[in-house]
Amino acid sequence: MESVQGFLRDILSRRDPHGYYVIPVDVDRVDDVLRSVKGEGVKVLYANDIALVKTRSRGLAVRIARVAARMEALVTEF
């Protein structure tokens, strides 16, 4: 579980060039994760078997990342 905590810290410590936090989620579970979070201002980009969930809100990014980790939907290896 320590590696997941480190990965979450890494995700939340930086943003993409447009100011979004990017959370990689399993494409099959992304709808479940987003339904659990119920946040606005979320963009989802699909790339093969990974969905990149993007948001500018740090609090929402934390919630998405934690829910995805709890559901074992967080993609830690590309």
C-alpha cells in the first residue's frame, strides 16, 4: 500500500501544462469512480485501456484518486 500512497502523492504534486491534475484510472472502472465522486469540472480522455481523468480542483483530484485506489481502479503502471 505504500507504493500507492507514494503514487498518489506524485499525482497530486504536479499538473499538466494546462493546469489540470491527471489521474490514470482503469477504463472499465472509470464510470464507477466518477459516480462515487460526483464532481463537476472533470474531463475524461480515453487512451487504450487507461482513462485519464483531468480536473483543476485539487480537492476533487484527491477524492478521485482515493476512490480509484480504494476500488483498485488506479493505474500505477503504464
